[in-house]
Amino acid sequence: MKLLVDKIPVEVVETDSAQLSEVIERISKELQTRNRVISEIYVNGRMMGGWDDPSIEKRTVADCEDLRLISEEPRKLAHKVLYDIAGYMNHIQEALVETSSKIQSRNEQEGMRLLENVTTTWAELYKGLQNAVTVTGLDFHEIMVDNRSFLEINEEMHKYLDEISDLVQEQRFLELSDILEYEIAPRIPLIREGIYKLIKELEKKPH
């Protein structure tokens, strides 16, 4: 297997039967000593979604012809991730309103499909947000949005997201529609504002 880290060839010390994830984990630990983290993973020329990508979990060294890893400084990566997440908030808000509209028009099946997509996307974005905050030492509690802490707003948001699950199970679609449109969607701009304030705090932090 050919292994490149930031375009530099690196020796593969693992056996052919070793899991591909073992190689990635070894490189990750080596990068940490240089204050860098893996930001992109390419297997046979195809970009993976991350370490938990099913394609990685199933592969061994023998199954892979080419593994390419790209690394960045945690601070720079977090900065980029936060901007990307903030930029996606408009799409989330629009999707929530559209989902509510589908449910109100009695198109529950399409509404549920859209809801599944938007909640899955939200979970992925929030995971990225949490990771960025962790590696940079930022604190939700210190960020104020609309005279409240960003932590409180996030907790409020997740309370409603938990409620969604119950409403779907019980098929209480009218209540579900109202929560999506009048409770969750209006809070998305607050989440976006909080993320931009996190970015400002990150930019003020010393390198």
C-alpha cells in the first residue's frame, strides 16, 4: 500500500492483515506530537467521511492500494469548520420550515423524509461544532447571544429536538409541525450568531 501524509511518502509498518484504521490512528498520534490533526482521508483516490466511515472500518492494509492523509493545525481546522457550520445554518432553517409545510399539507411521508435528513445533518454539524470547541478550548457558556449564554440556547434547542422524537413516535404531526416552524427554526439564527461569536473569540486567542 502506498501511504502519503501531506504529499510526503511514509513507510507502512503494519502488516497486510492490519485494519486500515490502525494505520490512520498511528499517523494521527505522530501528527499530534507536531500539533497537527488529520483533516482529510483519501482511500484509493476517494475522500472518506472520517474515521467512522464504513469503508474504512471494513478495509485492511491489503485491501487498499493508496492511502492519502492531509493534516492541519487544530486551530486552523477548527476555524474552517466553524465557518462551514455557520454557513450551513440557513439551509437547516429553510429545511425545517419546508418540513413543517409538508406536514401541514398532509404530506406526512415526505415531511418525515425531510425531517430525517435535516436531523441527521444537524447531528453531524453539531458533532463538528463540539469537536472544534474542544480542540480550541472555547466555552459555550462564555458566549452571549440575545442576552443569554450560548450554552443555554444549545440546551434549549436539544430539548426541542428530543421532543421531536416523541412526537414522531406518537404521530402527533400537528404539534410536530408547530415546534419545527415556531420553536426550532427561529432559534437557528441564534445558533449561527453564537458560532460567529465563537469564531471571533478564536481569532482573539493567542497562537
